[in-house]
Amino acid sequence: MANASLDYNSVGELPDRFWDKVNKTDTCWLWTGKIDDGYGRYSINAKYYLVHRLVVASLKEPVNLDMVVDHICKVRNCCNPDHLRQITKSENSKNRQSVDPGYCVNGHPLFDEGSQTHTSYRRTRHNGEEPSITCRVCNSVKRLINAVVKED
């Protein structure tokens, strides 16, 4: 959930330097800047905001702090406003439970021929450590993004 002390609705129009970090594909608008746990982060006045919530507030509708912004496409670093919607925490939990376990969080197949998976343990705020399974595609994208971010 987003930090309640950040006022997404007061940010207004996003600057060109924000949009320079967005790669608009035929479907998703992929954030290429700082990424934390798969989600894009953007710094404004030394505070990091969630990119998808900024886009909703700037291009779509005011962000309700009691709601979560759901990625309909299931791609965490996507910031295409057509792929984002505000839903309740309860709806979000139900959506997560209904995700097919044969696919990674970004929808890539985990167990078909030629796929590779990597299991690591990540610390979470609420559950201590939990297993995180990622696919070869996501691992490659993460390494590429981290390399580009380090160059900045």
C-alpha cells in the first residue's frame, strides 16, 4: 500500500524527466527508472512516489488513499493509465489469490519447455521472508534495468 504521508493528488502534471523514463510499447508503458519490488518509483522533493499511482493522479482521477491501484495487465512496472484501476484492498487480495501459479507475477510462463525459474527469499514488511519465483524473462529485464539505472 502507498505511504499515506505522500499526497499523490497534489503533484499535478508530471515533468518531461518523468516521461523520459517511460518506454511506451504497443501494450504496456514500462517504467525504466528506479524499481523497487517490481514497482516503479520516482523521486519528488527527496520523497519516492509509486509511479503507477502518480500516473493515475495525473492522467486519470484523484487517488483514493483507501484504495489500491491495480495493474490489470499484471505488469508491476507498467504505468499505462488504461491498465490501471483503483480497487479495494479486499478485491486486490482476491485478484492475487486467483493468479495462475504456472505464471510469474508479470504473466510469463514458469514451467513450460525452455523456461527457467529462479527462487529466492525476499523480506516482506508483513510476513518476514517468503519465496519469490521469477522467470528468465523477468530476471533478464531486471538486470538490464539495474544496469541502465546504475549508469544514470
